[in-house]
Amino acid sequence: MNTSVEIWTSAITAFVTGSVATGLILWSSLRTQEAQKKAQVIPDAVTGALHALATAGLVLDVDNKIVRATRSAFALGLVRDQVLVHPKLISLVDKARKAKKSSKARARDFALASEIGDNTIWVTSRAVHLGDGFVLLLVEDRTESHNLEETRRDFVANISHELKTPIGAMSLLAEAIQSAADDPKQVRKFAKNLETESARLTDLVQDIIQLSRVQSADVAGSTQEVDLSLVVAEAVDRNRVQANKKKIQVKVSTSDKLRVFGDLELLTTAVKNLIENAISYSDNDTTVSVTLRKKNGVAEIAVKDKGAGIAPEDLERIFERFYRIDQSRSRATGGTGLGLSLVKNITQKHLGEIQVKSKVGSGSTFTLRLPLATAPIDATGSKK
């Protein structure tokens, strides 16, 4: 009798367990089919509009999962692993979904903290309920216009000051050449100095133009996936002549498949400036190392030298425009004081940060940190 009971008990238990498992599988399958079905009901006009957007655009479902997104949404750091990362934007989306009139857009201005460093992104955001729980979120980057007035004022003041030195020197040298017209040796000496000041002025103007372009660049609007190993290779190649001249060996260690969203040329310029700076402030017959790696989910490009190092009081100011640690050495190397400022601006444009560690007498390490690219969801809903 006991044996029969045990057999029936086991059979019933197995049946219930199997039924529950089957039910869970069917429920999961139905949920997946329902989600796929919902993804198809997004109006074609919305999908088409996302294709044409110059700003960041996203469509979120009832669970706030992203089902459509433009590349610029990823470039602005709004999305991580297909999820909207900023609580303020999530709150705006939720309010739009609960609105009585689904066609009424809700708009807000936000200051959003970037994932890396202490950068702030100023945006204007609009959210509108499309129906069936779907919400369209549009985010316009207003950071540049927010900082424009202060940047313009400081920039003009700095340029005016910096241009006075080479222009004044060239004027004095021209007068000296005229005064020494009967002395060929002195004329050659002054002419050579005039050529040096002219080259310094040319470099200064070029760096000013480049910094202006960087500050006005729309990285989010023209974003693409960038292979950082190619960035490092090109940056090293651009410094090859300078390194060979000082007999400095540039050692490179890179990791494959580290990609970010951004502008290839701007990123190459940033890394090139870091390497150039390391070579300029290193002694002959030394080594500069460039390392590309992934650390804590972030791409890092570290440039390490064995130069004189940087004093603690200078570390806080080295990224300021036209700031030079050693004025005499800057004149000898032809530095304009804009190289590190360019690096900082480019890094911030890519939602990253630049760190520096240095000890006097032991060299310096500059580390450029950037958020890694995640697989984007394009305007049709497919992952790239």
C-alpha cells in the first residue's frame, strides 16, 4: 500500500513540476512575442523621423526599455546597455507616459552628470507619449551655448595677451635688421631670430584655430565607432620624427577591439598631443610608453614619460589655456601652451576625462579615459 502511495505521489509531483515549467516557458515565449509585436506598432513616421534627427532621439516602451535610438544618443552618454542612464530623463519619460493628453510634449532643461569624471552636460529634453506606453524622447545638447559667453570672453583675453609677445618681438627684430643693414653677420643673426618668432606665431595661430574648431565641434552629431588602436597607431606615427630626433623610443601596448563613439581625427589629435608633450619634456635616449587598455569598463590610453615631472602646485593648472610650467623650456621647444588644453576639450567632448600623476624627478603619466561604445540600437530597432 505504501509503495502505491509513493508511486502516485511521485507521479503527481512530477506532473505538477512539469506543468509549472511548461507554463513558465509558454509565459516567457508569450512575453517575448508580445514585446516583439509591440515593437512593430511604433508608427513608421516616428522611425523615419529618428533617421532624420540631428539631435539624440529615443523611443522607450512601457518598461522603459529602449526599442529605437539614434547614434547621437549613445555619443551623448544617455544609454548604457540599452537602458536610459539618467534618472532625470527617466522621470521626464514617466511623466509624459502618465499625461492625460498623449500628444502633449513635456519639455525640461537639465544639467546631467557624465559617467566619467566631473563633466556636466546641459541639455534640453522633450518627451511625448506615442500611445500603448511608448514614449519618444528628444535630447538636444546645449552645453556649448551654455558655456559660450564665458569661453569667448576668456579666450579673447588670452589670445590678446599671447599674441603680443611674438608680434612685439618680430617688430623689434625688423627694426634691428634695418639698423644693422651694413653688418651682414648681424643681419643673418636677426633674420634667424625673426624666422623663429614667425614660426612660433604660426604655431600659435594654428593651435588657436584648432582649439576653436574643437570647442565648436558637434561630436554627437557626427559620431562614429572609433577603433582606439588605430588612434594610438596614428598618433605615434605623427610623432615619429620628433622621437627619432631625440633618440626616444616610443613603446606601444594596445588591446584589440576597444571602441568608442566619437570623432577619429579629434581623438587622434588628443593622443598625439599627449605623446608630443611627453617627448618634448623627456631627455634624449629615454623611453615614452603608450598603453591602451580596458579598466573597470572604461577605455584608457596612458602616456608615460621619464622626464622631470610636474610640481604639485602646477598640476591643477596645466590644462589651462596658454599655461606653461617652464617658460624658458617652452620657448626652446616651441610650445604654445595650448596642447593640454586641446586634450582636455577633446576629452570632454567625448564624455571622458584626463587624469595626470606626476612626481618631480620621476616623470609623469597622463591617462585619457573614455566610455566604451555599446552596441547601438538604430532607428529601425536592430542592434548594430
